[in-house]
Amino acid sequence: MLAMDQGVVEEWLSEFKTLPDSAVSTYAASLKEKGSLVPAIYKVIRENYSDLLEPVCHQLFEFYRSGEPQLQRFTLQFLPELLWSLLSVSAARDPHNSGCIEALLLGIYNLEIVDKDGQSKVLSFTVPSLSKPSVYHEPSAIGSIALTEGALANHGLSRVVYSGPHLQRETFTAQNRFEVLTFLLLCYNGALSYMTCNSLQSLCQFSSRVCICGYPRQQMRRYKGISTRLTVTSEFLVQLITGIHYALCNGEVELGSKALDDVLYRAQLELFPEALLVGNAIRSSLHGAALKSNNKEGARSIQVEITPTSSRISRNAVTSLSIRGHRWKRHDAVDLGSPDELMDISEVDEGVWPGVVGPDMTPPTITISNSITTLNLGAKAMKKCRLGGRNSKDKETSPLTTGRAASENTEHAVKRLTLTSSQSVPKDKLMAKMSKETKQRLQQLFQCGQFVIRWGFIPTVLYLGFKRGADPGMPEPTVLSLLWG
């Protein structure tokens, strides 16, 4: 260990002892600014025979016992390195060099298993149920489940997994060692979002060493540490995989991938189903999606897609009006233009539709639209329009039609005939340019519009298109619209 690193650690040990209680929070926030302190502490932990190891462990325990969250996280970032030091010393059968590390880990464990009142903690987790929404799924997206007797009996029941109460430990034994270490890893995983890059790298290296020591893969990794096989449990490996998953998604792709392969390698040798299930699930998910957040600075998170618990689909009642509006909105149509471009034209005599169309008269094209959908009426519509212009003798034979026509003529008298054009044209100038033949066509089309309403084709807007007539003074084809108010 270099003298400079030793000086940094000694200064850190001395300044906290003289710190008043009111300045603890400020001091905890200032630890992030000391970039050389964390690497120096790592070197002290890795040197089992260092004289600074015992005071460093004591200082870290004081940080954790203070209750300040930032100081507790500062201690937790060294947990993977502390666990490896403990296991490597235990495998070498040299317990005298691990006394201070054991005391630190047992102290953290005993503080975490009780609450503020000194009562034993019981951690709980509710397993998501398919019948209730959660951050993992939405019931409506899965589909209906068969209503069997067993499904009805278990409807609404939620499975809750409990952890605890845990017993206090005063020393490590072969029976309780991995029970304590697994719980400590659980506490570490609870603060993963606050861990530094050095801590995540230490976790990946610790996972690989624990799983490959004493096995042929140790030679492939070219690790020259201890060659004794370390006993592990399935729960311990699951906690390792949880931390590795976070490291994989937050910049440590290379180390995380190697660590995950090593943990799965050991789980296959030990036939641990829980570790194999979780590890293979993470490996499959990583193959289907590219890892992001390679930047080691800034916010860290595991990207997941969360289905909203509330449905976004409108559940309004379906009526004939809503169906008609939905059908007319499927395609685009001619824009009506701005309100400034619409001009009223006084309604003239309604007139009647003649029974015979002159040879020089071109049948108009009637387009029915609701601002979006366009419909052209052909010969059949023209035939119906002729039927609408029957003489008085025909109307006497059909009293029902006559009564309906009279009522609709009254309603039609209040309608407006508007002109839509890309350029505003004064009304007097427009009427002067219209020929007599054009005015007659306008009256005929107006009568046809009455028939369309009578037969139930009730458009919001009627676009009436004209073709150029024989009169050379007639303007370019104009688009007229009947707005039914």
C-alpha cells in the first residue's frame, strides 16, 4: 500500500472522531467529493495483514450505526469486497485475520434484522396475481380465464412471501454463515441504485471468484487466487444474480456477462433450480434486447415496460350516430376553407326538376360528404331526383308523400346555400357572371337536395360540382356546398 493512500485513510479516520453530531449530514454529503478515499479503503480491505484494517472496519460500523442513510450506503458499497475477504480467509483456515471483518458484518446484520423499537423485522413481498393489476401486468391484456371451481375458489387470493423474523448472531458458524451473508446481500441489493461503479465491479468479480474457485473454469479465467471450493446455497446465488442483472444494465456489460455465466455454471453443477430459473430468464431477456445505459455516469435504472393499470380504451355507448360519424371519418375530403371564405347567397325560387334533360345540359355531379368521406351519386340518384320533381297530379295520388314534402319544404326554407372558393368573390359580381342556364341548374340541384333529405340521405355537407357550360362567359368549375344548419 502506498504511503499516499495510507495518509488519505488516516486523515479520514481522524476527522470523523472529532465531528459534532450536528455536522454529520454535511460530512456525509462531502464524502462523494473525496475521489481518492474509496480506492484507498479497497486496498486496505484486500490486504488482510494491514494495520489499518481494524480501525477501518470500526469506522465503517460507526457509519452504519449512525442511522444516516448516506453513511450507511457508504459502508454498503464495500460489502462485496468484505464478503470475499471473509470467505477467502475462511477457506484458508486463518480465522485470526478475519475477526474485525466478521464483527463488522455481524454488526450490520444485527442492526438490519430489528426496527427502531428493537423488534424483529418481518419482510414481506406480495406475489402478483393474474386477477389483480400490478406493475407487471394488466388482467384485461391476458384474456378471460375459465371459470372453474378451482379458479373461483382462488379468485382474489394473493400469495405473500415472508422473510423473517431472523435470529441475532454473535459469531459465524458453518450452519449460519450463508444465512447471514444472503441477508446482507439482500440489504445490498436494496440500495443498488446508490452504488458506485467500483462497487458494481467488485460485485461481479466477487461472484465469479466464489463460483469458479476449485473448478476447471478457474483456469479459463486465469484467476490465481485460492483454489479451494467454496460452499454456496441457492438463495445466495439468487441474490448474486439480482445484483449482476443491475450491473449488466448499467454499464458493466463485460464483467456482468462473465459473472452471470460463472454463476449459471456453478448452479448447473450444484443443480440449484431457483438460480437456474432466474439466471436463464435474465440471459434470455438480454439476448432479445440491446443493453443500453453504457454511460457510467448519471441516473441508472433497469428498463422495463410497464402496462398501465387503467384501460385507455373509451367505453362510450355505441349508437347509430357514432357509427355513422366513424364511417365518414375514414377518408380525407375537400377542405371547406376558412370561415372568411364562406358567403351567403339569397335563396331563389325552388323550382322543379324537369322530367327531361336537354341535350346541351350536362347532368351535375352530386358529392355527399361529412368533411371527410366523399360519395358520388350517379344515374340512380338522378333518377330519384326526377321522381322528386313530380307534377301536382302525381302528388295528389300520394297524400303521404305530399305531406312529407310539405313539412320538409318548410324546414328547407331556412337552409343556406353557401359558396366555397379558394378566393373570396363578391356576391354581386358572382351573380352577374352566372348565366341563365347556370341559375336554372342551381335551382334543379337545390330541388334534388330536397329529395336527398326526403329519402334519408342526411349529409352534413353537400358538395355540388358543376362542369363548364356552353357559355364562354361562365367561370371555371365552382364548388358549391349546402350547409344544413
